[in-house]
Amino acid sequence: METIRPFKPPIHLRHPFVQTVLASLMRQNTPDHPMDKAASPVVIDAGKGVRLLGHYSKSPQNKALLVLIHGWEGSMDSNYIQRTSRRFYDKGISIFRLNLRDHGNTHHLNPEPFNGSLIRETYEAIRKVAKEFGHKLPVYLGGFSMGGNFTIRVAREHSRNKQSIPNLKHCIAVSPPLHPKSATEMMDSKLILGKYFLDKWRQSLAKKNVHFPDLHPYTNIMEGKTVMEMTDRIVASSAEFKDSDDYFNSYTLGPKDFEKLKVDLTIVTSADDPIIRPDEFKEIPKSSKLKIFIQKYGGHNGFYENLKGDCWYFRVFDKVIFE
């Protein structure tokens, strides 16, 4: 994997805002792709009454299974998930796109709202997906943004858990926030980016309020002026966490989370990511199971090499899956 050339986009694509916007908003040119036609919905029992929804697309070649996790307030239909899954479906890889709780119009499936600490249900869902759809196949896991944070924690839990994920060969985390409080603060400091996520979260909580209006004071929570303020309000409405710091610490990743890995883990990030500080990755101890690619450019979830939709991180997935 050391032979992958560094990401050097053309000048007109170098700005981190351009890369970040392309990742979210550059739509697909073929709405009737074979991957989408082959997709079938699967509701997964993730334990303790939790249900998560995903779509499974079995490739005719069925060479391997790639499970993909979107970022916060994204979904299995997010541009970056669609673009990645279609590309590898075309290469003979079966795809499972997993929705995290309350993402992708699944707000009716579970009473309590999504939060970043929910690794147990996510891990159990991926374990069951691998067991059912990855039988006798190599299984790969890819996650983007918060999905990348979950991917790293899945690799950690797989390495510690007696109930490991069957046939899991490699985990790839693209633009993962290691310190979610810092990412939230940086998000709020960016006018357009902060408003984008604030509006999307409000829309999500409004849907939650329709289905479970008595569990949390969603109307009051949605009056928060920033993502951080809304976080403070929703944390205060539950007894699960002492305060917002306690909540953020529940999915903050430090050096100990990377110790004794039993599955290969690759992290892809950029020095110009608008919501993630590159210095966070210097805290991670070296490991034979871990590779970190910090590129000069790329924005958040971007890494677009051109406007055709070719992404530099595809090269990393190619190396992991096919070599």
C-alpha cells in the first residue's frame, strides 16, 4: 500500500470546501445502476430490541462483501456511499449499505434517538450482516466521517470481542473524527458547513418528534443556535450522560483504542479537512496492523481527482481488496 501515489488534484479542485461539497452534493449520472437494481432492504435485529435497516446488493461474481457506513446525518444513499458502492459492485464485490439509527428515514424503527456512542448495536448489525451475506467470503468494512469513527471502533471491538465478525479482513476509515467535540466546534465555526449540518439535524429531530414526541423535548432542542448547543440540550434531556463532555468522551478515540488490533485498519484523512485537525492522528501509536494516509488535499470525505467522480481513496480500497 506504500506504493499508492499521493493525492494531487488539479488546481480547480484543491480547495477543501470544493472537495467537501463534491463529496456530498455531486450526484450520480446513472440513476438505474445495476447495484441499485439488485438492492434489497434488510432489517437487522441489532440486539436489545434495536432494529437497523440496510440494503444488500449481491454481485453476480460475489468475490467479496463490502459493508459501508455513512457519516452523521447521511445515509446509505449519500453520494459518497453510492459512488463507492457502485464502483466496487462493478468490480464484482457484493455491497451492504448500512443505515445507522435514525438515518435514511428510519426514525420510526427505534424510540431513543441516535447518538455517537451506539457502537454495540452497530457492531452487532455488522457481525450479523457478515455472517449472513459474507459466508465463505472475505469481508471488508468502510466508513466515512462519523462512519469512519464507528469503523475504527468496530476494528477495536472485533479485536477484543469473543463474538468477532466472521471473515473480516480489513477496515478502512475515511475522514474519521477521533475527537468529536473538537470536530463539532470546528463545524460550528464554519458558517456554511455548520448551517448545513444544523439544518439536517433539525430535520432529523423533527421526524423523530413525529414518531416519539413524548421521549425528549425535541421542539426545545431544535431551538439551539449551533450544533454544540443542540448537543447540550439533547444530552441534558436524558440521564444517560452527565454532560456533553461525558457524551463526547464516549466515542472519542485515543492511543489505547488502537492497541492490540487483530484486523488490518487503514485511515485516510487530509491535512486540510475543515472539521478534523490532522494533529489528532499523530497521537496514534504505530502498529503492523495500522496504516494512516494523511494527504495534503482532500477536504472532508472528498479526494476527488476529477469531475467524473474518480476519488483517490478508491485506490486504497483497490489495494486492500484486490492485492
